[in-house]
Amino acid sequence: MSSVLYDTPGPRAKQRNVLFSVVFFALLAVLVWFVWKTMDDEGQLEWALWKPFTEEQAWTTYLLPGLSNTLKAAALAMVIALPLGAVFGIARLSDHRWVRGPAATVVEFFRAIPVLLLMLFANEFYDRWTNVTSEQRPFYAVVTGLVLYNASVLAEVVRAGILALPKGQSEAAKAIGLRKGQTMTSILLPQAVTVMLPAIVSQLVVIVKDTALGGVMLQFPELLSERATLAANYANVIPSFIVVAAIFIVVNFILTSFASWLEGRLRRSKRSTGAVLGAEDVEELNAAEVGGTYGTGAGGTI
Amino acid sequence: MFDFLEGYNVLEAFWTTVQLTVLSAVGSLIWGTLLAGMRVSPVPLMRGFGTAYVNIVRNIPLTVIIVFTSLGLADIFGVTLGSRDFDVQGFRLAVLGLIAYTAAFVCEAIRSGINTVPLGQAEAARAIGLSFSQTLRLIILPQAFRSVIGPLANVLIALTKNTTVAAAIGVAEAALLMKEMIENEAQVLLIAAVFAFGFVVLTLPTGLFFGWLSKRLAVKR
């Protein structure tokens, strides 16, 4: 094993690596032992606390409905946010300053605000000015908050996706006499959608993770708040946390793997321009670096 | 017009937000750099640990981690972080959770920075006989840090927004105060605007300053 940073180890380096491995292993072992012992002392390892997860009831009453609410909210938020984001993303690329300016302000504003603030506001808004039932309200509020935030992030994804296409595409469209609207709808957007796909799937991970916020703060019955009900019933705090975290990890891991599979496929494909927006670009867009330095050349990711 | 602010200490809530941000930023920078060092190290066990940590933590919602610090770490494992006072303990646990979560992103940012350092730099360092830790400390990381100021600033801004999750365990920061005010006062829109403005004020200068800094410190090649 060697890398740029170190040579293939010789006898002394091998010895040192073994030493480091042993020390590090010892540290990890101490940590694991501490965790194990505390859990044992607190009775968290008893089979009775873990048994519910092997039976149908815990899943059908708590975990699966919670997971389905999480996924429902995430999917709905994505479906609404995508067209909204496309509109704002295209508006930011407009030739007219009076379209570009306001669109940029709206996008940067919603990107700079924590999604929790948007959820809290939406919840209060529905409470006071609409007749959404109090049962439905958390769901509406969570989806609204997620839509407002993610539409602005997706607007940037769309903008970056269109900018990532080679210049020749819009030049060729101009050369054969297409108007601006035609260039956008029949040349740039269809190609940009493929470029953006991995970024959109990666954004789903962010949305899924953010639904948990609605569970704690607005009592939206998603996976994390269902965990609380489950733990109240079976008194298994640690096991329930481990299981819920594992479910989140599996769901998000599937999404991440799908995104990077798409990214690799698009990068290799000979028919496209090779331009692609990957997961790393999404991380950048979520932070809302105001006045962003964001820019991709043809086929370039940062 | 702003008389609804009376009786609430908005500035103190935002001060808590700033404290959460700064302490978590420093902590996650240290822990994240260590993780990045592990992920590129010659010791397979450390590499494995770094990779596993990043992949696990990045896929768990921050809310789950923060709630766990309170219900799991504090209540079951008895990690009180040196304080029996509920508020202080909640604050420290929130910082711990934020560090654990943000470090994974810091690690990835630094690792991608390490990849931007030209091969020749590391090769030259090895050629003059520097060890792995010398190569990393003296040659690679100083250049890598300068090229990741932009990405790290993004993580910092995301962290500023993420501190609101601490409201989930009752830390008296901006989002929790907003929740209280919005439920009890009539001027919902104005309150939301005040808090939104507060966060824009926190993130806007950060973005501008680090944008300027990353241009200034960029390694000229």
C-alpha cells in the first residue's frame, strides 16, 4: 500500500505502523468497552429491549409509519420545490436586470435562513390564517419549510446546471435562429436536467435529514418522533436510537450511492457533453455563500 | 412598531447562537483535521475508522445526533460534561453534537483540499526524506488549508444555520426564542423578519470575509 503522501513502508515504517495500529486499536477498544459496560450497567443490552425490533408490532405501529411520513414529506417537498427552483434558476439567468435582481434576492435570502425558522413560521402561519386542521398542520408546515429552503438551493442547482453546459450549445441554437425561450426550453433545459440529476438526488438526502427537525420541533410524526413514542412504550432509549439511526443511514446511503452511480454514468457517457453536477457541488450550494463564487466550466466540477 | 420585542432578549439569544457557532467551529476544525489526517494515513485501521466515521455521521440527521446527546449521552451514559445545571449542560451537549456532525464535513473539505495539492509537492517532500507526518504538517496541509478556505467557509455558514437545531434540546438560542415569541405575540411576520434578518447579518459578513480571504490566500500556481 502506498500513496502520494508516503512510500511503500520499509521495515522500520512497518514496525511503526504496527505500533500505531495497536495503540489506536487499544483506544478504540477502551471506548467500545466503556460504551458496552455503561449500556450493560444501565440495562440497555437486555434482550427484552431489543426484542420488539424482531417482532412485527414495533415496525407496523411506529417505525414504518414514521419512515413513510419522512419519505412522504421529503418526496412532496422535492416535487414542489423542483419546478419552483427551475423558475427561479432560469430567472437568475435572465438578460433583464429587473428579473435577475429580484430572483437573486429571493434565492439568496431563503438560502441564508435556517430551515427551522421557515418551518416554525409556516406552522404559525397555517395556524392563524388558514383552516388547516391541527392534525395536518405539522405536515403542511414541514413541507412548506422544506420547499422554501430547497427551492432556493435547487434554483442554484438549475443555474449551475445550465452554466455547466458547453457554450457551443447556446451558440449553435442562436446560429440556427432559435429565440431565447426556444433555446432554453428545447436545447439547454433538457440537457441541464441530465447534468443536474446527481445533484438533485443528493439534495434528497438533505431533505430527508431535515424532516427530522419537524419531528422534534413541530411534533410531525416522522421517524424520529415515532422513536420517542416507541421508546416511551418499550423503555428502550438506546436501542431505539440505534435502530432509527441505522434506518436513516440505510435510506441516505441508498440515495448517495444512486447519486454517485448516476454521476459516474453521466461522466462516462459518450452521448452527452460530459458536464455533470455531483454531490460535492450540492454541499457547496447548501451553505449559501452569499454572492457565491460558484462557477463551473464545461464538464468541470470543483 | 417594535414594542413586541419588550420582555424578550433577542440579542442574548443571538449571542448564544454566536457562541454555539464559534465553539463548534473551533472544535470541528480540530476534530475534522484529525479525521482527514486519519483518512490519508498509512495505517489501515485509522483509514478505516476515518472513512467509517464520515460515512456514518454524514448520513444521520443532525437532529438525531443532538437529541441523542441529551436523551442518550446525558441521561443514560451520564455524560454531563462537568455541569449539573440543565441549561449549561444542554449548551455543552449541543456543542458536542455539532462538533461530531460538522467534523465529518470539515474532514471531507480538507481531504478534497489535500487532493488539490500538486503531486510534485508531496513527491519532493518525500524525496528530501520527510516522513508522512512531516510531509502532511509542513508541506501538504498548509497548502491544502489555503485552497479550502472557500469550502470551509461554506461549512461554517451551514454550521451557523445548523445551530438552530440545538433548540431541539432546549438550548435558549435564536430559533427557540422565535418559537416562543411567534406563539405568544401578534406580529408573526415582523418577528420572523427580525430573526431572518439576524441570520442574514450573521452569515452575510462571514461569506464576504472568507470569500475575500480565500482569494487573498489562494496559492498562486
